[in-house]
Amino acid sequence: MSKKIVVLGAGTGGTIVSNNLRRHLSDDWEITVIDRDDKHVYQPGLLFVPFGIQNANTLVKSRKKYILPGVNFVIDEITHIDTEKRNVRTRNHSFDYDFLVIATGCRIMPEEDDGLMDAWNKNAFSFYYVDAAVQLKKRLDEFKGGKIVMNIAAVPFKCPVAPIEFVFLADWYLKKKGIRHKSEIELVTPLPGAFTKPKATAIFTEAAKEKNIKITTQFELSEVNGKERYIESMKGDKVSYDTLVIIPTTQGDSVISQCGLDDGIGFVPTHHNTLQALKHERVYVIGDATNVPTSKAGSVAHYEADVVVFNIMAEIHGVKPEEIFDGHSTCFIVYEKGKSSLIDFNYKIEPLPGQFPLPHMGPFSLLKPTKMNWYGKLGFEPLYWNVLLAGRHLGMPPTLVMAGKEVG
């Protein structure tokens, strides 16, 4: 039998899985990872660019640099995935596989939202890729007061805490500029609250109130009117703006839909606990490409990587994959420059107060904005590039740990 593993996508999940498998497997296993370019973006940093806290140039590095020797990195466009014949085609090559890992991520689709393209980079902006974050920085630099609306067009979207962080940082930024009294900030979301989990939602809502940030919930975007500067919901409610910051409709990679592997919006139906593709043998899915009901966030891809590697190794050794993954997600939530909160949760357990990662010692506090958490948020970047991408283990399990959490 040939021994080949193909990984589609060299973002967070794809890179960690490729490197980790290379460490675990003998040289007679060939590992190939395919991506359309050689630009790895540190996505958590994008949020800081509009506020001048981070420079956009530092966020992009070569993917190849972070892929271990012994992994075949191919820059090419994936054109077809055939799970029956176990073959992946790109524009220039064809790859057979024994195991396939789908790590194709997701993308924002502003063209899917009525009217948005007419307003794009005029009075409607985003920060979900480098150029967009740079354009928004220019807009905020010129902002003299008025109404900033942060809107989430549709669910699912990447990193559910990012919009909350954006409005909190906008409050800090406008105060620093001395124009907060001349400005309004409003978060407009299709969710029933500021976040997906009720207890965290209550805490974020309280913080928003203290910062004089309005939250409008259950607003399903119907259209953006850039000329008259308002957004309208399916029910006909309108919210006016001077500057719109929007997370457009988010979908999985187009190749997933074209090959009929998707759930209707480009995400792969995935077993919630084993991370196997539900309808295909020897196919695993990781990160934003999955349709599992947890955050589309980098920490989730880190935790999932351990499970995907464990289960591929199990299958190689003739053992059934285990139902390990519990939807674990860990996110820092920036309240202002210098202060951040932290949440740690899974499919069933909501964010709880306490200490992380060590009980009683932390050093990070859960559900509380602290200076230490801010250092944690900043310190995560070198850790990401130098430790996590390499597939090195931090000694933390991929599942939620209850030690150190205050229940009740």
C-alpha cells in the first residue's frame, strides 16, 4: 500500500496537523500540504491594525518557513477532490491519498450581501484580511465623530468575540482621540445576545453598557444602503451609520461546494467528536472548514489538531477513531489597550470564572478584564509562530479542563 497523507490548506489547522504527523510517522509516509499561496496570516492581529496597535506588515509570513522539512509543500489551486478514488487534483498536479485532511478554512463574501459592494471601502469596511484592516485604519484615522456601527451579516462567522472586541476597542480609541463624546458605537448582531453563550453574554452586555455601547440583537441583515448610510433587516428595521464595520456573509472554500462535500454553505459535515467527515472514509476536517457547533477561532483549530492526529494514527494502527473532541475553545477578549478578559468553554459547558491554565495560580483570570490577560493576548503571537505551528505540545489537553473553574 502506498502511504500518503494529503492536507488541503496550510493555515493554522493544516500546518499544525502536517507538522505533527511528520513528527509521529516514519519516512515511508509521504505528507503533502497544498495551499494557493505562501502567505500565512496571523489573524488575531488583524483586529489591532485599525487602531494602530499592530502593524499589518508584521502579520504575514511565509507558510513554507513554518512547515517542517520532510513535508511536501505545494503552492497550487485545488480544483477537484474525489473521495471515492481518494484523489485530489490541482491545476498542475494530481495527488492520491490514503488519508485526507480538509483544512480549507472559510472566507468572507461581501458580494453575497445586498448593496455592500457599492459601499465597500467607501463607508463600509471590514478587518478580516490584511488590506481590509489597513483601509479601516485609514478611515478611523480620519474619523472626527459620528456613528460607528459594527454589524455581523450572518451566522456562522469567524471568531465570535471579534465584533465585541472591536466595539470595546473603538470606545478606547475614540476616548484616546478625545472624540468619544461626539461619537456613538452600536453592535448589530443576528444573535440573541452579544455572544453565543448566555453567561458570557451577560458579562459582555454589562461591560458594553458601562462603555455606552448600544447592542441591537436578532437583526438579520437584508441590505446595506451605502448612499443613505443605513443597514436594513429582513423585518424592515433600519440602523443608520456614518462608518459601517461589517463581517460579511461567511462561507467555506468554493472547491468544497463544487465537489459536493459541503452542507450548502461550503462547510464540511463533520462528526462533532472524532472530526471525521461524516460521509467519507479516511477524511478528517479541521478548523474553519468544519460545521461543528463551536467557534471558528484559532484556538479551536489548535485543539482539533491533536484529535485529528490522534485519530489518523489510530486508524493507521487499525484502531477505531475515538470521540475525543468536546468543542473546546479559549479566547482572549480585549476590553481596551492594556486590558483583556479570557473565556474557556466547550459544546456543553459555558465560560466560567476562575483561573487558567493552572488552578489557583493562573496566571490568567477567566471572565475578568486584567492586565495579565492583555500580556497573554500579546504573548500568544510569538508562541503561535514558534511553538504551536510547529506542532509542539504545550502540555495542555485538547479538551476542557474543569480544574480552576468556579462552578455555580
